[in-house]
Amino acid sequence: MSEKPILLTKHATRRYVSLDIIPDSIIEIVRHGKRTRLGKMKWSASKRTKRGTVVVIFAEYSEFIKVITITKGGNIR
């Protein structure tokens, strides 16, 4: 089974540029970060990096994953 493609919204693109985070790290966080369910299709994934904790909020659909926003900080439980 192939992995689902990850799409970035305009807002998420603006956020990773303003936070100086590379897109490859966002994909890696979504695929391998610590996940927390926020709703029926909404998830949060977080991972500690050299620049602090990065939290990615995304929606998982049957065909793809859509990244909604990216933040720095947050608690990893």
C-alpha cells in the first residue's frame, strides 16, 4: 500500500515559511510524529526538533492528508 499524499493549505504554507521550517520536516512529523486525535478526521502530530517542539494539525481523508496549520511549542504527552 502506498502512502497518502500530503497537501499543504495556503495558511500552512505561510506558517512554515514564517516559522522557518522546511517542508520535508512537516511531512516527516505527519508520518512519524506523536499523534493525538482531535476530531472525526482531524489529528495533531508533534515532534521535538532542534528548534523546539513543532505541532502539525491536519485532516486525514481516504485519498490524502491535508495540513491545516503548523505551530511551535505545545506539550508532548
